[in-house]
Amino acid sequence: AYWNETGATSCYSCAAGAHSSGTGATTCHVCAAGTYQNQTGGTECHRCAAGTYWNGTAATSCYGCAKGTYFSGTGAMLCYGCA
């Protein structure tokens, strides 16, 4: 959660696809490529699982690698072609 004005009586939740930096946050940060946050109010973005990727920002989920492609690690921004 975050608040960006003085005199707060409550805090805003960051939207899905973004996260706050934790206690005392004044803004939300969009998730970087290869990461996602699927819930509102998140405090971190999660790395895309093996076999999935996301090449944009502010993701709420990751895409599965297409047929004929793969990625064995986490946090992929692209999938590699099978050789």
C-alpha cells in the first residue's frame, strides 16, 4: 500500500501489475519484463515461471512459451526456439 499526500487517514493499494516498496511507500512501481503481480496490494513482483514469459511491463500473468519454443529458467522475457 502507498500514500502520496500529507495527512493520510488510509493508504491506497497498488493495482495488479504493480507493487509498492513496503512500509512508508509513496508510489507504486510497475512490474518489469519477466515478472508479474496478479493481486492488488502486492509488495513485490514474481518472476515468470519456467516455460512462461512476459516481454512488456505491468503484467498480471505470464504467457506460456509457444509450441516449438522453451525457457527453462524463471523471469523470461522471451522463449528460445527448439533446435
